[in-house]
Amino acid sequence: MTDQSDVNLIFAVDLATLAREIAMDVLEIPQLLQLHQLTNEEWLRIQENPKFIDMVATLSAEWQAASNTRERVKMKAATGLESQLSVYIRDLGRDDIPLAQRVEAGRFLARLGELDGDKSVLGSGGSGVTINISTSAEMPPLTIEATSSPSPRLVGAGVLPDEDESA
């Protein structure tokens, strides 16, 4: 049976978020405890909570699934890069680093922060293709647009002729 302090702790901690972060295995447990402001005693009680144990098991299985490889690599790469941003920022002001390297680091940070006007940062989308098909002067062109979404969509007022009309 749980006592009142266990109940209060469970309500005070976002167990789902903590379980997800543990399953993702991006940060070490001590870093997560610091991030969530948990003491070792609180962590020991959370680890024994059956709901928490189930959440970690379920989320770990989902995270480690082969179908999630792309998202897993993307998340870990982004987290790794984010952890090093302070190094880039700090080094911008160091006179012992060549100016060309500091300028390049500044451009990199501007691109990451979308401060350079380029909206295609880190594969954020926007790529696609448009095909215009003209069959005759009497018919309006048929336009097909495809973006990074799974299925292309047909746009326009053009109509393709039937087989017997095209002869």
C-alpha cells in the first residue's frame, strides 16, 4: 500500500515525461533527475511504482522499434547538437580562434536559429515538385503538385481527354 507521501510525489512528477526521457536514452539518469529536480530518495520511490515501470517498458519498446530508427537518430542528433551550442556561442568571442572560423560558426548558428532568411533549416520541409501538362490550346493545363506529404494532390481545372477523343 502506498503512503500519502508517495501519492503526493506521483502527482508532483510528470511520470510520463520522465518515462519517455528514460526510454529515449538521450540523457543520463543523473541529468534527468537534476532536470526534473528529483532527489535520490524520490527517484528510488518512483522506480518502484508499477505504473512507472509499465510506462518505461512500453515507451522503450516503441522507441527501440526498427520502424522508429529515423526518428530516434534525428532526436539524438538534435540533442547532441543542442548540447554543444554553448561551445559555439562561447567561441564566437574568442580572439585566439581565427576570424574565418568564428564567422562560419556565426553563420551556422544563424542558420539553426533561422535568422539568415533560409526557411529550409535541418530539413524543415518546403521541398516539392509541380508538373504542368498542356494537351491542347483549347484545354487549360493540368497541374500536379507533390510535396513531402505521403500522397500527391491534384490541383487545377484541367481535364484529360478520353482515349477515343485524343485520336
